[in-house]
Amino acid sequence: MDRYPPIAEHGLVGDLQTAALVSSHGVVDWFAAPRFDSPSIFAALLDHDGGGYFRLAPDDPGISCRQLYYPDTAVLVTRFMSPDGVGEVLDWMPPERTGAPTDRHTLVRAVRAVRGTVRFALECRPRFDYGRASHELDPGPAGAVFRAPGITAHLRTTGFPVVRDGRDVVGEVVLNVGESAAAVLTVCAPDGPAPPEPDADAVTEQLWEAVDFWQRWVRNSHYRGRWSETVNRSAITLKLLTYAPSGAPVAAATMGLPEQVGGERNWDYRYAWVRDGSLSVRALLDLGFVDEAIAFTHWLGDRLRQDNGEEALRIMYRVDGEPLLTEEILPHFEGYRGSYPVRLGNAAADQLQLDIYGEALYALSEGREVGVQAGYRGWQVVARTLDWLADRWDRPDEGIWETRGGRQDFTYSRVMCWAAFDRGLRLAADLSRPADTARWTGARDTILEQVMERGWNESEQAFVQYYGGGVLDASLLLIPRVGFLAPKDPGWLTTLDAMDRTLVSDSLVYRYDPVASPDGLRGSEGTFSLCTFLYVDALARAGRLRMARYTFEKMLTYANHVGLFAEEIGPSGEQLGNFPQAFTHLSLITAARTLDEALDRARAEGRR
């Protein structure tokens, strides 16, 4: 077992309330329950010795491993090939279909021999509460019960005897071609009823139920473009990362994975960012997933209604809408390959990031297309928010990238405040709702004039990260998408040129240069995968189709073996940061659709 397998050497399984990572060698080395943002049960990805893991794989050191998803599903298949035989482990979590929060979650691990003879070994070594809580073990011949404060884990096996190994259990089984076995782990509340004993027929039935669930869901997609398999995988990933009871997507399934191996940029991303979720609405609607888009707009409306302190909206919340995200360090975790500290919670939740108002209004206006319409009371909340923002948009803030180097007059924050008033005015007109339109119009126009004067750097011939600076920032790639400037505006085209000179490396895009614009943190980072897809989108809108398509195709080569992306791409092409990242996958969907439409128009017009 590799102490720290590459971040990209994992697939994701989940049940729409939480998720687990399974390495290409058959190890569950990340799993938190009962929710994405709950304490971990397996966290060997952050501390091999103390984090806990669940391994189910052959012991042969010379074995070859391959991993794939069963087509158009979230059922993960890990294949092991040796001279003696070929075996498979199928991992999945039965989807929670009620839409109600539950404390009971099940991970199914089915093993089978498809050729020859294969000896599978099992190790189940949970370490509850990020390795901080001890547990009691009650072993049995066909499983075990692990009891920790506040949570119980039941391991049940079929055809797979296990024995105690300290406070853990281990086992092995030899399977000949056509034979199968299973290990089923169910976590629940301490006083919850024990799960039923599994049998081979029940496990098989659960497998096909999961396959049918995901394949039926994917069939609802409207996408028929050039990259169907890639877009479908990104859509499934977004669905896996969404907490179904509230409709809130988390930024990623993990915490603490580094943006630079050995560095300190190790954040907890298991929360719902207003920005990420708002921009996902357009991607979901474009694919035809209306229910998911509606669920998030309802969640967003609830956040606007609640008391958020001095601000009308916070930048992130827990999946249930709770705003308290106190950041702490887990000193006993060594971190992924020594990337310390490992942070739990996220102090950026208390930052001021004014762009979120633009993204929130953008989402609400996009939802209007499919009949998502706030009632009169809901409209009053929107109008009150914009009235509040009219007096407060002109403030320095921490910006979209959550820098910890002090507040600035970030250009992107101003652009999105412009978008907030622009979309608010459109909604007021479309819905014939009462609004202080003169005040909103004045704010919108003032922002535009301010950005054009102070956000422009004459020597760079580009819009820059913050007023008076000279640093380029990839967040501004959203300028044409929200309509602040036309995609072929001369000033925007020279900004694209400047970004190509300073932020683009072999088609991959950096967020900004932290050396030229210190962000309060040590170390560097890789290129940001989200930004590369935003770059494709902007190039396609600008009519630079050859460059856009080549950049898109090259970026797809950086996906992992099952089509997933982390936050960043490192200097040697390795994936870095929390995994998989929802923002990257939603921007992939948007870029694919924009590029498809641009290529189709060019073909219809007889252009290449």
C-alpha cells in the first residue's frame, strides 16, 4: 500500500449526502459521515499511520491495477491483473433518494474473480473523528462492529471471514473464476438499528439499482455535443458533490490536500460556496438538470433571508446553511506527503468578498428562464439586498481567491457588483416588481465607469487584478460571460492577449502571480484548472476557435484515469489540491457548451 498515492489516483463514490475516495489500488483512504463536512472515518490520505483506511485488494506486489467507472454511473470498478488471475472490486454507495438527511450511510465493496484465481485481502482500520477518537471493537466471524462516541460502523461480509487485528479487523478470501464476495460498511447513530445481514443476491440487486439510478439520471441531459462522455462524467461528479437534502454543492469532497506538496496552502473545501453554486446554475440548466438548479436557488434564497451579521450574505456555509466554520489545525496529522498544517474548517468564511452578490443575482436571474420565480416576499429580500449593496459596494475586500494579504479594490469584485445591479434591474423589469431602479441604475453605471478608469492598466493594455496594480488575474475571464464587456471589445481582446503572455503556460492558466501580488501565504501553486476552462470559454466567445479548441483538448489530457479533476495542475502535470473540485467540472461543462456552439456556428457559416 502506497503511503500517499497521487491525488489523482482515486475515484469518487457517494450517496448524495457524503462521499468516499477509493484509490486505484483498492484503498478507501478518505470517507467522512454522515455528511460531507462531518468528521472523517478514513483519512489515510492526510495521515497514513493515524488517519484510518479500508483496503480490499490482492496482496500480490506484482499485480497490475486499472480503474474505471461503470458507464454513465458512479459505480467504480477497480481491476487487478496478475499471472494467476484477474479480479475486480466494485465500489458504490446506494443513493439516498428520500431527500431527507440521514445518519445511516452504506459503502458496498463487492469482489469477484473474472479469470483464474485471485486471493483478496481485507483490512478495515477506521479512525474516527479525524483520528482523535478511540473506538471499541466487537468482532464476529462475518464482520465486526466499531463503536466510537456519537457513531457506530457495522462491517458485514459475505463469503469473507474476518478476524481481530488489535482494534481493527483483517481477512482474506480466495476466489476462483465466477466466484464473488462482498464487504458492506454501514455507519449510523450509536442507537440505530443494526443493518441487515447482506447476501449475494441482495448485493447484486443493490448494484443494479445503483446503475439504473445513475444511468436514468444521465439520460436527462440535453447535451449532444462533441464531448458527451467527458461532460456526462462532470455532471455526475457535480451531482455526487451536492448535498441532496438542501441542494447545496460542496467545493470538493476532501480537506487538507495541498496546492503545493509540502506547503501550507491546505484548505478544507467541504462546504458550500455561494460563488461556486451560483455559477453552477447555468451549467445545470444548459444540461437540462432543472431540479438541481431549482434546489440550489431555493437554498440561496434561504441564505439571503437569514441573519448573516453585518453582511447581507456570507461567502460560504455548511451544507445545511449553518454559517459557523471555525478554522483549526489538526496537529496530530502529518498531512499529505508532509503538507502541514492540515486545516479543519475555513477561516475564509469570515472574509469580505463582494463578488458573491453578483454571482447570487446571476443565479437567480438564470433560474428565471425555467420559471424559478420568487414570490413577493422573496422579491422583497432581493430588493432589500440590492438596496443594501448600493451603499456598500465601493469597499476594498479580500477578493475571489480568498487572499490573506490584506484587502484591495479588486476589479473582479467590482465587475460582479455591476452584474448584481444589472441582473436585479432585469428581474425588476421582467417581473414588474417594485424597486428603486434609479438608485440601482446609478450604482451600476458608476461601477462600470470606475472599472473602466481605475481597473485598466495602460501599459499592460489590460484590466488588472486591483485598482492601481499591474498584475493580471484570471477571474476577469468572466467579464464577457456576465456581459460587462462584449467578447470582442478591443479592450477585452488586448486583456486576453496580456493574459496569454503572463498567466498561460502551455495552455494552462494561473490564477495570478503570487510573487507579483503577495497573498499572505508562503509557497507557490500550480495552474488553476477552473481558470483554464474559463480561458477556453473566453477564447471561444472572442472567436479564437483554433486556440480555444486546442486548449480544451489539451486540458482534457490532464484529467485523471476516470475523468476527474482536482483544483490545480502542478509543474509536472500532476493534480494538486482538493479532489475532485466541483468548480473545475462545472467550468468544463460551460466551456464545452460554449465551444460547441461557436464551432457549430463557424461550420454553418462555412468557416473552419
